[in-house]
Amino acid sequence: MDMPGLFRKRSRAEVGKAAEQAANNFLEAHGCITIERNYHCRMGEIDLVMRHGETLVFVEVRYRQRSEYGSGAESVGPRKQGRLIRTAQHYLQTRGLTDRCPVRFDVVALRPNPGDGFAIDWIPNAFETL
């Protein structure tokens, strides 16, 4: 099977960066505004921090070349969710945003598109905090 042009001779990091950019563009086209990309702290990383209306959205971007081990969305299990929640809490505390606005956690799962580029599945409110 021949890989689409976007994926030929690209490192894993380059494909990951392209997937993240595609997710960002997709979400902006659907009304989200990018606040920050690749937020890091000792708890973990959040790929995209966006605003959708009045809601602050923490986005996990997942790319899967093949679906043999499940989709990108399925790979965001309880451990990953816990890390994302702790990282988001850190983000809110360091920005002084606790209790100021509603938040949600979205997952954007990407896979190679049969033509070129990515097929994108957006799962708003993919999981919630307790």
C-alpha cells in the first residue's frame, strides 16, 4: 500500500507536528480560538489550549497511522486523562483562571486520509473531571 504524499519520508516527529497543525486548523475553522500550543509543566503536556465561545478547551491530539491497536481517541485512557486533568489544573492555577470560566476536554483523532492529508474526528467533551 502506497502512503499518501504527506507521509512519505517524514519522521514521526514531523508527521506529529503536521497532525497537530491540521487539528489546530480544523478547530479554528469550527469556531475555536487558539490560546496556546504545547503547554508543558511537570505534570505533563497539553497539545492545544483553545477558547470555544466562553469555554476554555484543553485538546489532546492523537494520530494513528493504522487502527490495529485502536483509534487515536481510544488511546486516551484513564491514566492519560488523569495527566491531562492535572496539567489543566496547573494551567488554570498559574493563569489565575480557576472558577472563572467553564472548561472541557476534547480529543482530536487523526489518521491518514486516502487522498492526502488527514481524516479528522473531533470529540468535544471526550471526558470529564470528577
